[in-house]
Amino acid sequence: MIAVIGLVVGVLAGLWLQPTVPVELQPYLPIAVVAALDALFGGLRAMLDGIFDDRVFLTSFLSNVVVAALIVFLGDQLGVGTQLSTAVVVVLGIRIFSNAASIRRHLFKA
Amino acid sequence: MTSRHGQPPVRVVDASMTLLNEVYRRPLDPGYAEAAARRTAGGSVTRRAPRVVTLLLLAAVLGLAIAAATLALRQPPTAAIAARQLLEKQIQQRTDDVAATQARITRLSGQIQTLQGDALGSTATELARSVQSESVAAGTVAVTGPGLRVVLSDAPATDPETQDPDARVQDIDLQVLVNGLWAAGAEAIAINGQRLTATSAIRSAGDAVLVDMVALSSPYTVDAVGNAGRLQANLARTAAGQHIATLRTTYGIGVDTSSQRHLELPGSGQVVLQYATALGPAATPTAAARRGAGASDASDVASSAGRTGGDGT
């Protein structure tokens, strides 16, 4: 619960403060946001499964975002940035989809 | 080697799909299950205060970062829209400036006309009349009279972005029509209220058709002062008539010809000549000769329009 409260507080602070993101980080933002979405859906599913854990949630959140950004960075350096971005989006997209399906089963029993 | 030690390993049917299966069947981070197992096994249930604070801080920072990222991702379009609006406002402002200046030119030309008339009227009526007719031919003064109105409009399109450029009215179409009208005996012509003079050019810049540097858009209303019936008959007989018929039948361009009892064509204002100077009175042809040269005047417009049009496209 602590993690969720902290996250909500952070998001509200972000909306209120409107901090500017450094230009160098701009290319990694879309992938980082998709990775964060994946972690969020994973956390929600774990919560419904009754096995939610603050530490695991935050660790997966942080590592997801960092690794996603890192992959894009690496891809950019190697000249395959677009392809790697696509790969990351496909993998994370599938995970988001199946987690969302699981959440749906929990909520609507269907 | 494995087969020698009893059971051979069972080959999974979809062995080549392990990566996809891994992604698809186990979308939840295994860490959750492990943590749950640890908890049921009787791990550390009680939490120390520093750790709670760390978690809270980390979560807050992550939330802040994600919010900032989302906001940053949503920003560019609004910036682009703002820039676009600024440009649109500038265009609007400049267009208004041009219109205001144009109106002022027309007003001042009118004054010049009256003053000229005043200066000449009492002494030389013949001279005054020749000045009058020449400024009509030159297109500098507003004229009124019966005539022919031809409206060309782009073929209807569902999506203007992907429309075939041939289905739009182009500079060459207007050039041909104007040439045809001059040849058919028009005395004054204006396109969408832009009076054509001896130095007028009809050309295209991008999607717009420029007449004397003023961008016009469909529908194009071409007003020609003259004997409407004769204009129409002569126009149909020339190559311009053929061209317009082709536009209508092949490209679906709207052509609407109507004879008007009363047309009002604005003057273009004073034509400023930077290089040309008039020769002495001895070389100036008489008013009658000049009147006869009206047709050549017209072909001047046509050829200049054709030339610049070719450059523009």
C-alpha cells in the first residue's frame, strides 16, 4: 500500500509542479512510460491475486523503466534504435494485454 | 547420449515458441510469487520504519518521473499548434495590410483621375477622353458595364490532401480562359476582383493561383466586360473554348458561364513603371490607333501571363 500511496503522491506532485524533462532524455520517455504501465498492470494483478508486495512492485517498476530506456539507448548507439523500441513495445504490450485479461477475469469473473 | 541413460527427454511440441510462451504465459513478475511464498513461510512480517520511508520516497520519485515523462510527451503538439496559430495570425495581419493598402491605392487613383479630369476637362475634351479610354484599357480605373461571367471551380473532392492536382483549377486554365476572353473582345477582365492590367501575371505558387501576387482560391470568378453574347460565341470558337470543355468533361472542373447585365470591375490602381518612360508626343499614337491596338494590348497580358506562369510552375 505504501508504494501505491507514494506513487500517487509523486504523480500528483508531478502534475502540480510540471517539471521539465532534460532534452537528452526525451527519446527514452515513450518506452519508459510503456514500461511503467507494464509494472502498474503487473502490480494491480498481483494485488487482485493477493500476493502484492511493495518492494517487488517498486523494484520491478524501477528496473522496467531503467532497462527499457537502456535498451533504447543501446539500440540508438548501434543504429537499431527503432527496431529495438518496437521489440520492447511488443513484449511489454503482450504482457500488459495478458495482465489486463487476468485483471478482467478477477473483476468480472469472466 | 541421453538416450543411453534410460528415458529420452520429452520434446515439447512448441519448443520453438519458448520465448513467446515465456512472455505470454507468465506475464506476472515471478518476484510477487516468491515474496508471497516467503511471507507464508514466516519471513519478516514486521517492517522497520526506515525501509517504509525508503519505499515511500522511491515510489514518490518514480511517480514524479512518470508524470513528468507523460507531460513532456503530451507537450510537443501544443507547442506546434501555438506556432501554427502565431503564423496564421501573422498571415491574417499581412493580408489585412495588403487589403488596406490596396484600398488606399484605389482611393488615391480615383483622386488622381478626378484631378486629371479637372485639369484637362476645361481645355481639351479630346485629350481627356483619350486618357479615360486608355486608363480603362490599362486597367487602372474601375469600370462597369455588361459582360460575361465565367466561374471555374475545383472538382469536388472527398479529401483535398490526396486530390489529383489535375482536378483543380490551375494557373494555365485561367491563362487560357483570359486569353480567350481578350481574343473574344473583352474590354476589361478581373479574376476574383483582381483587375488584369498590361503587367498582370497569372501563375501558381504551390496550391494557390496568384494573380498579380494575390493568392486566390477556388471558385475563380472571371468577369469580362463586353458584349456577352458575342464574347460567349467567340470564346466557344477559340481554342480556349475547347480547353474549358475538356476541363469540364475530363477533369470534372465546374464551369459556369453566365451573361451579366451589370458587372463592376475594380481598378488596379496606378501602374508604377520603374524602367519604361513614355516617348515624346510625336511618337505617341493617336487615340484611335491606340484603340485599335487594344487587341495587341490584350495579347501582351496573355504572353506575360504565360511566361511568368511557366516560370512559376
